[in-house]
Amino acid sequence: MKVLLPVDGSELSLHEVRFALRLVREGLKASFLLVNVQGPSTLYEVVTWPDPEVRAAGTRAAGEDALQPAVQLLRDAGIECETEVVAGDPAHAVVDLIEEHGCDMVILGTRDTGSLLNVLQGSVAQSLLHDSPVPVLLVKPPEEQSGSAPLDAA
């Protein structure tokens, strides 16, 4: 089974990688494609780096940097993986990569941002649940990260 794991470099996305490793320890035979989706270039980036090749190199470097902690977690567990860095809308990019790489499943974390924010911004998880040609396994955030930060934490 080939599993696509979107990774953004956050501790929350590493939680999802650890969950995937737990599935492997419990018997899932899987190979992994770690994916980082960079957003489209901002106006600032276009003005600062007008050369598209320079922008693309910067995007690729940022994505590879975000992937490294997840790659290291898998390697430490003795699992090799493929990596991809792409730019664009995350949900559409993931669907394209599922088809391009022949993935059988996506493991994706949920972000507990509140239902109103999800309605206003849309949700990558919701889009993938609707558009993915393969099953999508949603991983809830760990308890300490699932709720809002206390008011006095700032």
C-alpha cells in the first residue's frame, strides 16, 4: 500500500507521521510519499525575486526544509520514503499526486480551527474527503493541541 502523507513542517504534521509509523508497527505494509505543498507566489515574492527559476528554487528549498523532520522520523524507524514539493492549492495538488504516484490512501491531520473558520476558508481535509479517489484517514490532533490556547498563554 502506498500512503501519501502531506507534511507542512509543523509538530502537528509530525504527529500524523508518528501515527502512520504506529500503523506500520501494528502490521500495515506501506511505502510513503511525503508531500509538501507550497502556496502560490505572493506579490512580494514576485517583486523580490522576478526570475521564476529563482522563485521556484526558493519554493523547493522551503518545501524540502519542511519535509526533513518527517523524513528523519521515517528513516529513524528504518523506512525509506519518496518526497515531493509542489506549489498550488493543497487539496488539488494532493489529488494530482495521488493519481500521479498511484497512492492507495492519504493520512491527513485535522486542524481544530473551529467550524466557522472552516466554512469561511474551506478545509483541505473536507476537500480531500470529497475529491480524493482513495480513502482519506483523518488524524485528530493530540489532546494538548486540539483545543484553543489558554488566554493567559500569550
